[in-house]
Amino acid sequence: MAHHQLPSWTLFLAVCAVGIGGTFQYGYNVSIINAPTQHIHRFLNETWTNRYHKALNPDLLTFLWSVIASVFSLGGLCGAVVGGSMAIRLGRKGALLMNNIIAMLASILMGISFPTGLFELLIAGRFLIGINSGVGICVQPLYLGEVAPKHLRGGMAMGSSIFLTGGILMGQIIGLRELLGEEMYWPLLLSSSCLPAFAQLLFLPWFPESPRYLLIDRGDELSCVKALKRFHGSSEYGREMEDIQRESFALDGVKAKKPWQLLTDRAVRWQLITVIVMTMGQQLSGINAIYFYATYVFEQAGISAEQIPYVTLGTGACECLTALTCGLLIDYVGRRYLIIGGYLLMTLWSIVLTFSLTYQELYPWVPYVSMTSIFAFILSFGLGPGGITNILIAELFIQSSRAAAYMIGGTISWISFFTIGMLFPFIVNRLKQYCFLVFLLECSSMAAFLFFVIPETKNKSFLAIKKEFHKLNFGRNKKETELYERRQLHDGF
């Protein structure tokens, strides 16, 4: 049966070509900054002393390091804001190719910051690679959601999470002392993000543009048919073409919407609320607290300080494995069960961690409970919110609204990422291990919200998913719903 067909080689390789310069860059650049922390501190001290002939104030050092670390989030926010517009103007593929120029420039600036003795170049480079990551994390899921056939949309869209977690793991591996973790190699480590960019510039041009974009946004039916034949084969492309034509007919003449138009459109009110709540929930779920406590828990379990970086690799491998598992399960189990189940499991592990961290030194076996809970929390995050959130943003909107939805979702996500980065140290200092009670409330609230609001989107067309939200957007007022549908149909003609 066609329903159970695997993706073609062209589709599979397109996922890889898009992923390597997309979400891989985000994961890789979040990860590689951890290894050279002490080396960059020394570089800042030496540069400041050579330039101003006096020692760098410890508070100013902390401030400069905070700027280097957090300017990435600011760049990501800018990338999310421009990513949707780039995807509309240049196309999904064109936006990703252009994005690599930013990554190349960022790599050059970070690479030459040490020999030139200019830490300002390091800040500028981190800002630019943040923009690159923001654009990539916005446009890649857009492309994958649009090229995938209905029955494989979940598994293929999981490519975003698989490459993101793969980037984190690769960053942890490259940052080891045996590779580029030594002091003399840190400029090389930070500028190594040019390699994924170069790989995408090399491979992505061989693959077609999103067929949905070509027909609905550009009105280019011939290129759309060519792209569909490349992706699905001459005998199988017809079903996808029909689906795109139906959506094109429903949207005929409607241009891609801007984010502010989406905010005032009653027809997508609950889809937008869901996206905002989901993206905030993903960032505020407690995954940052898990990584913060990981080193302490590993030390308590008797692992030496020298061995901890290698054990931390286990957390990266765990995330990567979970993303792969989620990719295999998503089109069988469904999005709804996975994301709600993920949040419920995270609620459970938050309770276990609160108790195990409180009684960490009471019994010798308790640290091992904490260690198991950390890996279990990461697994639950990867199977649920970590993997499903981006896919649902693509599925809850039709073509005219999708790019704007990603811009809004990306903006909220980066603001939440920045906010939790700033507030998290204070939360941990005040609440210690009881910070997991805050995350427990957040995860359980997210599970309840999604249970009542989100429908199952597995194997449904984008138009069918839109219809599922009509009752929420217009209540049970049949007249208003019919009036809206008639207006949509009228717009179609």
C-alpha cells in the first residue's frame, strides 16, 4: 500500500541537505561554546591588559562573557524575525542557501578574533551565527513540512530535531580535549561552523524548491510538477499534486500573510495561541535545569571531574537517540499522544528529582536515582515537546499563514530562551533543587492545555486540520462559521 511507503532517496537526501546547514548549526553552536569557556576568559583578560595596561575587573569579565554567550540569543531572535520574510521572498531553498553566507562571515570573524586581539569580533561573530541559527530553525521545518507526503510528514519533519540534537552531540565531541578542546584550538573550534554551511552550499542546490511554495506562492505549476516528480516519482506524485491544488484553490489570490495580520485573524486565533503556549512551554520546561544539575549529580555518583565531559556526551547521545526514536514513532503513535505523554512523564521525573536531590547524601544509592531521572527526563523531553513542537507549527497552518506563524513562534521561542538564560541562575540560587517544583507545575499545565486544545494531525491535510479548529475559533455559532467559509470560497474566486 502507498500509505506505508518509505520516503524516496531524493526526499531522504533532501532532509540531510537541508538539516546540515539548518537546525544542525543551532545545536552545534549552542554546544561548542561550553568547552572553551576558561580559554576565552584568559583571552579576554590578556586582551584587556595589553590594550589598557591594567587588569580586567572580575565583574566586567563576567559581563563580557555573558554578552558573548547571550548575544547568540539576540541574533537568533533577529533571525527568527527575518526568516519568514526570507522564505517568502527567496523561497525556502533560496533562504537556506543565502543563510550560509552569514555563517561563513561569522566563522571568519570568530576565527580571526584571537590573532587580531579583538574580542569585539568574537561578539559580532556570535551575533551573526545566532542570526544564522534563527533563520535555519525557522525555514528548515517550513521546507520539510511542505515537501513531505501526508503519511510521512511527521517522520520527515522530525529531521529538524534529529539534526539539532546531532549538532549538540557533535559540538560536545569536537569540544573534547583530544580534538579541539585544547586552549590553542579554541578559535578553530568556534570557526568550525563554516563546515556545515559549506556542506549545505555544496549539496542543497541539487534538490528542488518546495513544490507547495512553487505552486501556491509563485503560481509556477510546471516547476511544481517537476519538483513533485523528483521527490515522489512519476507514478506517485499525482496524489500530492491534488492536495496542493486543493489548497491552492482555497487560497487563490490570497498572498502570504504578515505576522501582524495573523495576530488579528480570528480564523487562526486558537492555532496561534497553541503555538505561543507550546514554544514557551518547550523553553520553560526545565530541560535547562537538567543540564545545570547534571555535573553535580555525576560528581555525587562518584564520577571524577576528568570523566564528566565523557559522561555528558551520554546526555547528548540520549537526546539524539530519542529524536531518532520519535521520528520512527510519530506517524504511528500520532503527535497528540507523544507531546502530552512527554509532558506528563517530565512531570513525573520532576517529582522524582525533587526528592532524590533533597536526599542525595542520605543513602549511597540515591545519586544513581538522580542520574537515572536526568536521562529519563531528557528522553521524555525528546519524545514529546523537543520533537513535536516544530512539526505542529507547520501542520496547524495553511500555506498563506505558515511562514508568519514560524516568525511568531520563533520570536517567542528565542525570547523565552533568552529569559530563562537570564533568570535561571537566580531561580536555582533561591530554590535550589525545589526549582523542579516550578517545572512540575509548568509541565502538568502544558499537558492539560494540549489535552483540551490540540487535535490529532496525523495523516490529515492542512485544510482538514484547519477545519478542526473552526469550533474553537468560532464557537458553536454555525452561522458565523458558514459566513466565514463562504467568504473564504468567495476569496478563492
